[in-house]
Amino acid sequence: AGGIHDCQSSMTGADVACYAELDTQPRYKIKRLGGGVYHVQSINGKYKIKKAYAVEACAAFGLYQASAAEITDLCQPFTTCEVCACMHTSDNLRVYPMQHVDHNCGGGVGVHVCNWAS
């Protein structure tokens, strides 16, 4: 029946059970790009996170908001570190890293700055 039971296991490790007292419905989804760089997006779709909520979006995954320079440095050796989507940075830019030439996404390798008005 219910209650706590001893599982009589010789295993020494386990996963973690967590709970929250607040409503913890996920608002963001995450994709690892490489080199410690992550792309965080609203569960409601592309370009739905306002600049004012960028730090919160990173913190939801225990991450810090990166600068454009950090993205450039961290992505350099990783061919998977690319996304054709503008991301808010800690230095008030919107950028996206590309490791391959894609004429539909900046046309070159490197970190591109998104220059449209907010």
C-alpha cells in the first residue's frame, strides 16, 4: 500500500526528486549549441522573450545570460554551435552564431548581429 518502503538495493547513486511550492509550468525550452552556449526560447514560439525577461529565461535553467564576445569565444571550436535565431545578450545586442555558410541566415560563418528595431 502507501507509505515509504525500503527498496533493499545495493546501488549507491540515485536521481533527484524535486518539488516546488510555486506554479512551475515551463515557460521556456532549451537547446545546447555547444561550448557551453545554449539557445533558450519561449514555449510559445520564436522571438517571444522580451529583453526584460532574458535573465529570467536563462536563470530558469541555472544559466547566465552571455555576452556577444562570450558567444564568439565559446562557439569558436564547435561546429554545432549555431542557430538561425536572434538571441538577447548581456551587452544589449541580439546575435546568432553560425558555423556554416547559410545564405538564408546571414550568409557567413561567425556571430551575426540582428539590427532591426525592437
